[in-house]
Amino acid sequence: MFEGRTQRPVIQSDRCHSCDVCIRGCPAEFVPEYRREEKSLRGTLYGGTIFEKRSRGRVSLPPCQEACPVHQDIPGYVALIAERKFKEALELIRKVNPLPAVCGFVCHHPCEEACLREGVDHPIPIRLLKRFVAEYERKRTGRKILKKRREKVLVIGSGPAGLTAANDLSLLGFEVTIFEALPILGGMLAVGIPEFRLPREILRMEIDGIRGMGVDMILNRPFQFEDHGKRFRKMGYHAVFLATGAHRSPRLNIPGAKLNGVFPGVEFLRDLNLGKKIGLGKQVVVIGGGNVAVDVARSSLRLGSKKVTIFYRRSKKEMPAIPEEVDAAIREGVKIHFLTSPVQLIGRGGRVVGMECLRNRLGEPDGSGRRRPVVLEGSNFRVEADTIIPATGQRVDPRPLRGLQTNRDGTIQVDPDTNETSMKGLFSGGDVVTGPGWVIDAIAAGKKGAESIYRYLT
């Protein structure tokens, strides 16, 4: 663009990525090859506008926006931040994401991996910009409710999926109540992520904003479906969104797993976040390579352990944990042994004192797309430890799900188009359906659940 230019701009269609920068910066304020289209119901829930290329006849989004599970208008709010329009930027974010500050701290930011700026120097720090504007502009302005409705909806679970569904259903005019089995709100955001990664005042700020829209939130209230949904209907609820997450650790199937001094990773973080006293030894071994393992290791250092070591069966490249969190753990003093698998835990007098391991090499990719670890026979070695914390993933607790059709791994079976379960009027989403995933994916599941309930009730 040249200053003073008034003629309509020319777009090179084969190079255009629909990033919207030319539209926002064009003096003529008109790009003829594009037109704005308002969304219908999905626009209500997902906010903003989209750009459709007439020449291709399909919706085309910028790569960063396409990579985001909720299709956040990233170019839009980044441009507003650049113009110091922080309030407007935050409201644009909140059109599709009710938890911007939370995502600013813990999102794994797939948008940055897709950012085309990387071809020039480095990706735009999208997550940190969201975090900045959410912390800077803390006050939430009122959102317009479409139409007050008579139907009542129950949301079970106050994690990111449940909070998002409650937020969107409230905007759509429904009377919404959240049941939370734990004594605090936030689900895995509150009990699965350490406070040094997600400050509790940030989480409370987001939850208070949703509560301020009229959502009723009840703590210490577990719920089961063994009566095939009769109870929630008797209570006056017309539909339910189930988002109870994945709060259990898988069993470590090696000898010695039941020794004293062995703590399951997910339960360890929950007890820590609920303020329970945890006695750790001086030498802590953590088994796993995901975010839970890294959070456990960094938390152990903060609890006073002198030596904390992570043992992971693949290489650093295959670690599912967020790379920045892995690097932070290393800087803090956590040691990581890659290509190592435990074969047994060693005890003395009923208490763990060490672990026997085998070295691995990487073989062909497995079902996850990562290279499979192959044990090197005869490579046995032992390490000393007085506390061992397996953190090899998360599982769904099947006990509250009696009466629902579930998969072999305990997750709930749902209709892939609507997320409705085997019980009429009961919808579900988040980790309880997909298994452990990312926060932004749970937010997307909450939005899909809210839309499906809207269609079901109207």
C-alpha cells in the first residue's frame, strides 16, 4: 500500500491466504474478490465473520485461524492489539472463546505452528498476545443474550468444556446450572494444572465472568445416570451436557507398582492443588513424557525434592508435552532420561527404593504417528529413588457413567455429528469423550455441545 492510494487494490489470488490484513489496511476499504458473510447459528456461537472466495466457492480461512479448533479470528485481534484497541481485541476473542486468559497461559497454540510469518523470521506470539490483552483488560463487558428461553440445561463438570457449554447456552437464553463433583470449580484447569502455570486468580476471573451471566454453579455435587436419565428430567432439566473429564491415572503394569512411595501422577496433582499435604523424598523419579509428567516434576522441585528425574521411553522430539514447558523444566533443574523404559520398581521393607530400566531405540511409527520404542535387550540398569510418580496419561472414571454406552477405554460413545450419547437429551464432550486432550479442544467440544443442545431443544 502507498500513502494516498485510492484505487481498488489488486490481489494475487494464487498467493492469497485470506489473512484479512489487506482488508483492514486498505484505504479504499474494498477488496473485490472477497465478500463478508454473516454466519447463522454457528456465527452466533463462533462469532465474527468469515471470508469466502467466490472464485473457489468455498470458505477460506487464514492458516492460523484454520489451525485453531475454535477458528478464532487471530488476524483480527492481533491487528486490534497493534492499534492499542485492547478492549475491542478482547471482546473479539470472547466472541468464540470464553476463557481467553486461561488459553493465554496454557494453550498449546497450534495457530503459531501454522503462522506463515515463520517463513520470514519467527511466528507471531499469538498465545502471549491473547494472555496480555486478557490480563490488561480484565473487566468483561455484558454480552447480549439472544432470547430468554424457558428450557433448563444441566452441565455436569466445570472444566473447559463444561464452562464453555454453560457460557454459550446462557448466551442462547437457556437457564443453565453446573454440577461440579469437586470442592472447587475449574475441573482439570484447577486440579490438573499447577498454579505456577495457571494462576488461580486468572481462573477465578474467567469463571466469575461466566457466573455473572446468570449460570448457577453448585460444588460437591456428583451425578450418575444409572436410572437412564429419569432423575435429571424429574429435576426439571430438559437437556444435559456431560463434561466430567479424565481424572484417573492408568495403572503402571510392572512389578512393584503398589509399593509405598509410588504416587499416580494425576492424583498427585489433584491432591497438591486441593491443598493436601504430600510427603516426597529427596530423589523423585517421574515416568512419562506428557504435560502431567512435566507438571509433576516441576511441582516436586517446588515441594523441596533435591533431585527430580523424568524417564521417557522415546526421544525429546516425540514428547507430547508442550515444548516450552519441557524447556522450562530443564532450566529449573529437572533431568530427563530419554529412550528409557521401566521394567520393575524395587522395594525394601514395603517401600520403593529404586527402579530397574531398559534402554530403547526408535523403530517404525506406531498408531500415534510417533516412532515406536524398541527395547535393547541386555541394557538393564538401576536408579535410586525414594518416590516414584507414574504420569503416563489420564483415564476416564467409569463409575459415574453407568447406564451410558462407553468404549473399551471407558470414554463415552457419542454421535459424531451431534455429540449426543446413547441417552436421549444427554450430550457429552471433552476428555470424557476423546480421552485426554488439549484445553482448546475441550473448549471447541463445549461449543459443539451447546450448539447441538440448542438444535435439540428448538
